[in-house]
Amino acid sequence: MRAVSQPAETVLRLALARPATLGSGRLICIDGPAGSGKTTLASEVHASEPTATVLHADDLLEGWGGLPGLAATLNGLLRELAAGRPGRWRRWDWIADGWAEWHQLSPGGLLVLEGVGTGAAAYADLVTVLVWVEVDRDLRLARGLARDGEELRAHWLRWSEQEDRLHAVDRTAERADVRIEGRVGGRG
């Protein structure tokens, strides 16, 4: 069984203590720069609450340039769920560099969105708990290159600039209910 961290327990406890915001369900958004530990935290929340659905923003991005369109994609999906209707999303295939199969989410329950841009202001009214996760920029880049390879350094540097702009406009860190810094064990 996967160990559950204190931050994961705190986030989950806060989400379950608050009223439903996504129709009859609750929404945890785990945002922050790439490589800060968001995926690890989402996995820990899921380990503590196995009935939760975890959706990774990387699966909804149209490649390295897809960050600007993510909020609109998520807004459409989340508004359907909030209205009590199933929501649909299409997975991006990073290897084939194109859209792949469609998926459907049922309304209700706990949905955990993790990834850069998941705490967008466009649907802040639907978020039960917004989490900001951050570590040092050099560590984040090192994690990304270790995972993806040195040949993607230019993509990572451009991505970092895009996410900085997005987070500044949306003021994501400032709006967060929970801030977690220094997740040295994280990967994404």
C-alpha cells in the first residue's frame, strides 16, 4: 500500500469537510509548475480515497503548446459534471503527437485534477479545494529532464515560460486554499 503524506491527508480532509461544489461532487485541483510534485500528491490523495477519480492535465493538453487551451477544455468538462451530466474528454497521445480516444466521466464523487493550469480562474466557482505545489526551479527542470530526456530541454524551457505567464494571469498561487512547498520526493 502506498504511503499517504500529511499534505495529502490535509487536502482530502479539507475537501470532504466542505460542501459539494461540482454538482453533487467535489473537486480538488492540484496546480503548480511542472516537476513540483503534483502527480505524487494526487496519487497520495487517491491512495487515501480510492474511490476518487484522478485526471491528469497532461492527458488533455494538445502537446507542448496546449497549455493556453486547457482552461477552456476543463471548463466545458466541469460545467457538464456540475450540471449533473456526464462529461467527455479526449486524451492526447504524446507519442503519436495527436488526439486519441474519448473518455467519459460520471458526475458526483470526488474528482482530483492535477497538472499545470488545473486551478484556472475560469471555473474557480466549481473548485472545492485549490492546492498549489512548488519547489525550486532548478529541481523541477532536473526532474523533467530526467523523465523526458535532455533532448527535450528546449521544450521544457518554453513550457516554463508559458506556465509562469499562465499562473501570473490566473494568480493561482495567491488563490490557493493549501500551499505546499518543498515536495522533494515528487515527480510532477
